[in-house]
Amino acid sequence: MKETYTQALIAHFDSVFAGPNGDYPAILEALAGVSATQALWKPVPTQNSIWQIVEHLIASKEWQIEMLERGQAASPVWVDPAGDEAAWQATLVRLKDAHARLKLALEKIDEADLLQVPVPEWGSTLLELILSSGSAHEAHHGGQIDYLKGLQAGKKS
Amino acid sequence: MLIHWFDGWYTYNTSIVHAVAPLTQSQLLFRAAPNLRSVGETASHIALGRMDWFQRMDAPGSAALAAQAAALESPASIAHDPSEIVKWLEASWQMIDLTLKSWTTADLARTYLHTYYGKTYAISYQWTIWRILAHDLHHGGELAVMLGMQGVEIPELGSLGGHLTVPPQAEP
């Protein structure tokens, strides 16, 4: 049972984060070759940039780690980052680091705890929260990163 | 039943249906760049893309639905019509719903053979179902960007990210 849950979770997380998934790219595949300029670009001012989405994914991973380790966490907040290429590359390092730490937290969790309801008002087990906030959430935003990247590629041609 | 473990997929599908149903033809035909799918093409790709993979698992209702889809001129032929796209989103969701209510976690380990680029793989049902769910999510995220670029209000698919499952209210 223990292996079933944690291995399935980690496999899903790695699948969406690193791929390969066939005809749609994983997060790291979509981010490959994206520069700081591309990461900051927005198609319209009201839309999120790739960099904003990446910061949101980092915050979401931190939220999941906190939930796994302490059973409570503050909701992730969207930010509007700015910076140069070095800052963007540092952001990507933080993204990969957060993913690695999330996997470690998953490996350490007692599987019985996954079936507990950490916040009674939410009415969801920790497993359900992690499933919806983890790989499923990331796949949604992965499509947005890929689209924003493709959109910029199309505008150059 | 598997449906419990995939709680949230139905509501994500509903958020896509609610986003697409009120669109005008020009909003559906919106294509942000020549190299990218239009709104309508993306939504119909979500609906029709479900069938191939579910048919490979011989999922309940998949063969009949795939036969209906094969009669279409092309997926792009419905990309301008919101009612047609919604029809296929709902029909393909019914196939998924029936499958998830018919199968149990034991079915996730079942496999079928699939040849891809000359190599034959033993694909598990678990891999396939997750692949299609992730496919919905990936392209649903794209839809959110495309509609946001047009100024279309999509609270469910946008700010809620398709998270439509509302926890039960606490007893007073």
C-alpha cells in the first residue's frame, strides 16, 4: 500500500514536471531555452507571464511541502517578478529544488497521514489535496507556459 | 470505483464546457499566432483526443463514440461551432464517466500493447487515464490564456484554474 500511493504520486509529479509525455511537453521541456526576456513577456497586460507562472508553481510546491510536513500552510500568492537573465536562471534552480524537496517530503510521509483530513473545514484528505494541487495543477499551468512560448515563437517568424 | 480517485476531473470538464458554450464564432476562430491552434481547434482537440486512447483500453462506450467521431470530416470541422464542441465534450465525458464508474483500482494495472515509432509498449490503464486527464489540463490551460487574451471572462477556468469542487459546508 505504501509503495502504491507514494510511487504513483511521485511518478505523476515527475511525469508532469520532467516528462516525457508524448505529444505535449512537461514543465521543464516547455521551459527549455526560454530566456528572461521571453519569461517576462505578456501577450496582454492582464495575462500572466511565464515567469509569474513559474513563481506560482514554486509557491504551490512550497505549499504542498508545508502541508505534507505540518498539515497546514498559507495559500500561495501570485507575484509579478522582474529581473535579468541571472535572476531568471536562479528562479529555474529554485523551481527544480522545490520539486526535489517535494519528492523528499512525499517519500517521508506516513501513508496513513495521506488519508487524514488536515483541515476539517476543507473536507479533503491530504492525498486529495496533493493530487489536485500537485500534478493536475501543474499540467494546467504547463499548457499555459507552452502556449506563451509558442506564441512568442510564432510572432518571431 | 475509480470515479472517487478522479474527483475534480468532471468539474474541470464542466469549466471547459462553461467557457466554450457562450463563445461567438469569432472568439472560437481566434488564433493568437499562425503556428498555434485556434480556441475552437483546441477545445475540439480536447474532446476528440479522449476517444483514441480510451478505445485502446476498450473502455465502455468508446468504440461506438469513436465510430461517430470518425464520421466527422475532421476535428477542425466542428471548431467554429460552440454547440458541436460542447456536444463532443459532453459525449466524451459520458464515456469517461461510465468508464470510471465501471472500473476499479484493480483495472489500473491492466495493460494493452501499443506500437509507437517501431517499438511496442505494454501500456497500463493507469498510465492511459492519467495521460488523458493531463492532456485535458494541459490544453485547458492553453484555453485559459487564449480566452484571457480576448478579454473573455472565464472565472472557473481562469482564476479558479478549473478547481470547481466545492468542499461541503461545515455544520453550524
